[in-house]
Amino acid sequence: IGAGDKGGRTCTLYYGVRTPDDMPYVSKFPEWEALGVQVVPVVSQPDVVCESGAVWGGRTGYVQNALEEDGVAIPRNSGALMCGVKGMCESVKSMLEDAGVFEGRVLTNF
């Protein structure tokens, strides 16, 4: 994220967690956005009572649902680096490939 100039390219980070309390690095989101990264936090269990008292007002559901809603603007010029649970990665990988993202540009942590 901190690599600097991306040569006019865009970057979107879909960041999925169960509850707002499960979201580390949230304090870095403004810094990342200032560097040109669009951060899309998604909470799958927004109604769970958090120890911090946090109440979620952002996107809910799962990363794959958020990506499906947003779509892939230019599939042939897109790539993805994913880490997370296998089911999410497989679902997103399939969605990206169906949209036209080249298979070799979709990398996972397993």
C-alpha cells in the first residue's frame, strides 16, 4: 500500500470481518485512501454486540457480495490478491474469472 505512485492505476481493498471489533488497521484506512486505495470494509454480523460499543453503519454481508454489487470495471486490466477463508477466495476467484479477469492475475494465500 505504501509503495507510492501507481502510475495512474486504481486499487480497491475489500476488507471483510465478522464484527466491527474484528477489524484491525481501521485507523490506517484514511492513510491508505490518501495513497489512492479505495477501502471497502464489509461486516458480516453487524448486529452482534461489540465490546467496544461500536455500531456498524457501513456495508454488510460478505466480500464476495460487495464485489458482485460493485462489479469489475475493466476485467482485462484487473488482478486480485486475496487472503482469507477458502470459500470466500474460491467464490471471488470464480466471480472474477467469469467477469473476464485472466486466471493468472488472481492469486490466493493457499
